[in-house]
Amino acid sequence: MTLQVTVTASGRMSLPADIRKRLGLAQGGAVYVDETDDGIVLRTAAQAVERAQALAKQFTGGNPEASVDAFLARRRDESGE
């Protein structure tokens, strides 16, 4: 779906109400802006986290030993904490 929104001289724009509602932003909230070669991508916080998790999984192969929690547990074991 492609929609046209207007950006004001001060840089503000409004997302249509039905989109805000579907994305859980009906009461307002943060969105993250990514500038790509193709243009601009807006993501909710949940979408940004999901994307980061997918990227991490891609680079770790889903190996649970590659997680931050596993790393910290190993460091605690090594330090005797």
C-alpha cells in the first residue's frame, strides 16, 4: 500500500489513523526511520526489535551459545562470580 502524506515546512507529517491503529500507535508512540537506497522506511519499536533479532539470528545461525546471555554467563563462570 502506498499513501501520500504531506511533510510540513517544520518537518512534521501525519500517519493516517487506520495505519496508526494497525501498528498500535493509536495513542501515539515512537517510530524509527531508516534511510535506504530505495527511500525511507518507518518501523515501530516492535518491528525494529524483530528486525534486529532476525539479523542477529542470520549472523549467529541461531546458535544459542552466540547470544549475549550465553556470553555473559561464560564471563561470569570464568571470573568466578
